[in-house]
Amino acid sequence: MKTMRSVLAPLILLAAGLAGCSGGNETASASGQMPGAGNPVVEVGVLTLKKQAVPIMVEVAGRTSALETADIRPQVDGIIKRRVFTEGSAVKVGDLLYEIDPSSYQATYDAAAAALEKAEAAVPSAQAKVDRYNQLVGANSVTGQNLDDAKAALAQANADVAAARASVEQAQINLTHTKVTAPIDGLIGTSSVTAGALVTANQTTPLATIRQINPINVDLSDSSVNLLRIRGMLDSGRLKRTDGPPKITLILEDGSVYPKTGTLESTDAAVSQTTGTFSIRSRFPNDDRTLLPGMYVRARIDVGTDESGFLVPQRAIDRNAKGAATAKFVTADNKVETRILNTVQAVGNDWLVDEGIAEGDRLIVDGLQKARDGASVTPVAVTLDANGVVVEDKAAPATADPAATTPAATK
């Protein structure tokens, strides 16, 4: 037994020594450093931020709607004799659209006109009788009662004339309504009836619809939160308005930009209780009829210019656990610092920021994965293209002091 212990003891000590050496190497490997090696300084690409005038555009959704719409309905009963217009064509006010068979209405008018003539023929006789009785009553040839009866007969004759004239006017109106004309200028759609169809006065189904689309309205919708934000920027003086009403640009459903700009016409005086939005009505010229009522569009409204804004590339913005925007900067002593920023809105591939940045700050836009808070870095000035991609590195590092021009390796 004693001999076995004397043999195992050296083996146990040897295994313990090997385990200790292995643990030391794993520790060194996990830390990313070899024994005796110093911490390497990494390079990061930075942009030096400066205040600039930034146009503020609000993008909202909307739909096109006709400037004026008129549903064509008959005002008298009858059979459609003919349809005059071409479906889908432009019509003017007063153009004949439909003709309803006028035969019965013409007969009614003729009868009313004859009744008027008969009533008018009775008036002179009644008037002459009154005039004669006025002379005779003074000579005691007729009684006062006879004169009163004559005056009553004259008044009745005049009333008959008035009633007959009203009947003629009504018959004339009905006869006129047998010719259905356009009440507004615009494009007329398809017809719901053909010749020979029976129509009734004030029926529910329109015969056709006319829409005026040049110019055309575009009804937009924006949130009340956005309205308050823009109003606050105006009140603070940061946002400068241009002269005249705001200009509006349309983006069509296929992504193309409508070549003509529109103007703001009116805004709703109330906010929707269900959606928290309010309506904006704009107006656009539409000579070539590209815009048709009911099309879905997006509109960019030019509300002014932020005279002291900072544009931060979206690639440099991250979000913390609370959802706040954060970005990494290089301090004056070339150390990494994370700040919380207040983003106002997206401007292309950038964010407009109004808090958390000062003039000349160096923003890290490349090498973010290697930049740790408090770590020393070598800042290298970079250039971004229109899509926010690094396209050029300058040979000199970006330092806090513009006079410092220590060479640095190009990324």
C-alpha cells in the first residue's frame, strides 16, 4: 500500500501543474491578449458635424378627389328617347346629355297655354263691366251691390289668369326637363341607361356622373402630434417659413413623382377622436388627366427650413432598451462616448437631430462594432455617399484640434 501511494503522488502533482498551465492560457485567450501584450488602439471612421439649413418636409398619405361631382338624375318620368354624349368624354355646362320622350309634356303645356288664353279673354269683359257700373252707380241706375259683384267677377278673372299662367310655367319646366343637360364642366362617366329605358323623377340610381378633375383635390391626413411638433418649431423660431403657401409634391402609386406642385387649400378645424388625425386639402393642376379621383398618393409638404439642424447618418443611430436614439462620438482625448440624441424626423438617409450634438462633434459612422465606451481609438475622417455608404477615407486622422495633422493609415 505504501509503495502504491509513493507512485501516485508524483502523478497527481504533475496533472495539477498541467491544469494550471491550461487555465492560464484560456484566460489569456479569452481576454484577447497574449501575456505581456498591450491593448491595441482601433481605428474608427468619423464625420465632423456642423449646423446646416435643413428643409423640413412632412410626408403624409392621401387620396385624390374631384373638384366637383354631379350625379345626373331625371326630374320627370318618361322613356329615354336618346343618349347624346360619348361616355368618358369632356362636357360643358348646358350640353345635352339625354332626351326623354316629350310628347305627353308637350300636350300638357299646350293645354295649359290654351287655358291661359281663355282666362285672359275673360278679363276685358269683367273690367268693362266694372267701369260701366262705376258710372251708373253715381246716376242711381245700378245699386252698390251690383258694382260690388262686378268687382268680384273682375278679381276672379284676374286670379284665373294667374293660376293659368302658373300652370303654363309648370308645364314649361316639365317640358324643359325632358332634355337632361350637364350642370357642370368635367368628364362624364359611363351611362347606366340606354335608349328605351323608363326613368322616374329623382330616382336613386344616377343616369351618369360628371367629375371636374382639372384642377383636382388631394385630401391628406396627418397626425395631431406632428402638427404640434411643427407648430412648436415655428413658435421657437427654429423653423423659417417661406413666402406664400406651402408647396406640395406628390408621389404616385408606382413611386414616380408628379411633375407639378400643388398648394394647400384648407385644413380641418377638428381632430378625429378615433384616429387622432386631421384632414388637409390640397389642389393640383391636372391638364393631362394623370390624376383620377380615388387614386392613393403620398404627399411631401414643404413646411419650412430648420436653420440650425444637425444631420446624422441613419447608419450611426442605434436604440437603447428604452427606445431612445443613441450614437457614439470621439471625445477630445480620442475616447469613445455614447450619447442619447433627440431625432426630429428622417431626411433622406439621415436623421435630423436637435439635442445631444454640438458644433464640431466627431460622430463615429464606421467601425462601430469595435468602438467600446471609454476605449481609446484612432479617428479617421471618412466620406459617405448619397446612400450612406463609406466611399472615401482621408489620409489624416480626424482630431478635435483642426491644426493637428498626425498621419494615419487609410482604412
